[in-house]
Amino acid sequence: MLVLGIESSCDECSFAVVENGRKIISHVIATQIEDHKPYNGVVPEIASRRHVEMITPVYRQTMELAAEQGVKPSDIQGIGVTTHPGLSGSLVVGLNYAKALSYAWNVPYVGVNHILAHLYAPQLEQEIPYPYLGLLVSGGHTMITLVKGYQDIQVLGASIDDACGEAFDKVAKHYGLGYPGGKLIDDLAMQGNDRAFAFPFANLHKGGHRYDVSYSGLKNAVINQLDTFWDGKSEKSVENICASFQRVAITSLLKKLYRAVEDTGITTIVAGGGVAANSYLRKSLEEHPDYQVYFPGMELCTDNGAMIAGIAYHYLKEGNVSGLDAGVSPRVKG
Ligand code: KG4
Ligand code: ZN
């Protein structure tokens, strides 16, 4: 079954044609980073307007690439589209496109959960047996999950305040490094001493926070209380600040993930979301000889249409379809 996937939940406009939930026939991701750069973050109103402008060219390009692989629009048997969570004004652009194509082509469409799609993404590269622990870290989400099936996911822990990528972006903004900040901090951190500042680890253990993380205290320490945590001798360079921040940001996440491994006995870990590109995170996880760690390629880590088409295939195969009256939601639960 050939499925067209549509993703427009934030600042990426993406389409893909995927066969049987695994084989990517064509895939186009158009990012709006340049539009949001002047504001150091995604501006919802700009995002939705840009989606309106971009969606048809991105769709056409995806279908042109599919045509090169011998796939015509009439070969598409179903459509998947992100309906939640995300920015409502952006989601609605993708959803209406899906409804229009579904009506015009007379094929079913299904609205899918963006989080479940991220955790499905590595399955597009290779078959990973369930269950696994899913680590989803992006500009909007920070979650440790127990993944038992494509739609059977238990959230074990999450950030109680800022998302991990958001903390990277806010620190980068404060130090005037640019946007998005994650990659810029990651690169600068490579030249820094990660012990120059002993930034604080959030102490969340009790009261149901066994797997939760928090980034607001760390972010505040890096931005407003630099001297408090300085070792008194290292240079107060941006490289040292980035390296020290990154070590605490990623280690606090890994501590909770390792706790989940211990508690569940599950040693297969699948990472997703933009922060999964972080070199410190990758190196730390890959150093574990007893863990099977899967990092999807960058194109599948970030927001993309292929993961939407991939997971939608499973819903459509089971006859799980959406109606023309379906809506969008900013919430994880839809
Ligand atoms: O998944 P994504 O592309 O978009 C959403 O947030 O949905 O993730 C973007 C986030 C940004 O916050 C960006 O700063 C962060 O991922 N990021 C990184 C790295 N590359 C991207 N964070 C840390 N290290 C990186 N190498
Ligand atoms: Zn995402």
C-alpha cells in the first residue's frame, strides 16, 4: 500500500510517499528556519502563513520525485496527516490539504499523533522489535517512553518545564549565538571544558517524578547565575559555557533514561527529535556495550512526512480512518 504522509505541525512542511509503512519512495522536507531566525524561535502566525505558501510546491515536488520512481497520484491508496500535537494554525493547513486530496482522489485519510510518529520513525530504516524505550527530545518535547507497539506507548517521564531543545535555543539566544541553538552549542561545546561551570542538576526524584526532568533551573543558572557555578579558574568563554551546559542538560536526561532501563530491563533504546542529533548524547549512549541504540538519520529525527506516512499505513490497514469533520489539537492526547 502506498501512503502519502503530510507534516505541518510546526516549522517544517513535509510530504512523503511510503510503501507498506517502511519503504520511502519520495520525501521532501522544507524548513522555515530562515523565516523564524530574526525572532530566535518559531512565530506561530508566520509558520501557518508560510505553510499556506509552501504546501502546494512541496506536494508537487514530492509527487514529481515519486513519478521518477514510477508512482502516480492514482497509485496512492491512503493519506496520513499530523493532527496533534502542534501549532493549531499550522496543523490545520496540512489537515485541510489531506482532506482535499482524500476527497478528490477518493481514498481514505487518517489523522495521526506526531509523537507516536516520531517514535515510529526509526522503523523506516530497519525493523526494530518491540518493546523499546523511546527517547523523544526536540524543541517542543522531552519524553522518556515505553513503546510496546506503534500505537501502544506509555509516557514514563517528561520535562516538567522547558523542553530540552528549547533550553538549548534559549541559552543560545542569550549568548547571541543564533537560532536554532542546539547545533551551534553542540559545535562550540566540542572546543570547551565541560567542567568549567558546575551547573546544577535538577533534583526530581520523589512525588511521581521518577523519570521526569527539568530545564528551567539549569537555563536560569547558565543565563543569570554564571559566577555562582564558575570553578574560579577556567576562562569564562562561550565554549566553556556551552560545554558545561550541554553536559548537564544531556546527563540529566540520560540519568532518567538509565533508571528506566534498570526498572524495565529493556535495553533497546530508540531516540528521536532534533536533539537526538546531539553529539554528546549520541556518544554517551553508543558507549554502552549492553544497549541496542537506534538513532534515525537526521532526516527522520527532525519533523518529516515519512514518519507520518509510515505510521498512517498501520492505521489505514486496520481500517482506522478519519472523517471530513476531524479537527486539530495542540495537545498530545488530541
Ligand atoms: O525535532 P525538531 O527538528 O523540531 C521540533 O522541535 O519539533 O527539533 C529542533 C530542536 C531545536 O530546539 C534545536 O536547537 C535542537 O532540536 N537541536 C539540537 C541539535 N540539533 C538540533 N539540540 C542539541 N544538539 C544538537 N546537535
Ligand atoms: Zn517533532
